[in-house]
Amino acid sequence: MIIRRMQEGDIASVESLMLRNWDEVLPLHHSPQIVAHFRAEVSSGWLKRQMERKRVFVVERDGEIIATGALANFGSLEKPKHTVSQFFVRPDAQR
């Protein structure tokens, strides 16, 4: 398994991974309205903007992306507020 920074060439795979989670996993835990709202945000443009604002990572297994997550500072340089953000694992790789 390899953990590395997400690159622009990963966007389509990460978008697909996130949408699978919104379709297959998250409806078990959230209302249809919440799922629809957050699922609608996921796009290649949105992911590109996330890469500019956060440190976005992917996890590869056998050359395939199976997870993604980001580290974000929602505070400031003087008063950081680091958060794990947008963490998704391919549904069939979850346990």
C-alpha cells in the first residue's frame, strides 16, 4: 500500500470513489436530503479546488486508488485548527 499526495491525474478515480461512497455507504447513515446535497458537490472542478486548499492524499493498492482523505487547516498560521477532511474508502475495501 502506498499513501501519496493526490495529483491531477487522480481526479477521475477519486471522484468515482467518492460517488460510490455517497451511493452505496452513506445512505445507510444519512438522510436522502443530506446525501443528495453533499453528493452534488463532488465534481472534478470541486476536487481540483480541494487540492489547492488542502493537502489531499490517496491510498493505492496494486496501482489502484482505494481511499482518499485530506488534511485541512481551518484556522490560521498563528492559531491552526487542523482537521481530517473528506475521508473515503472504496466500499468493497471497507471493514
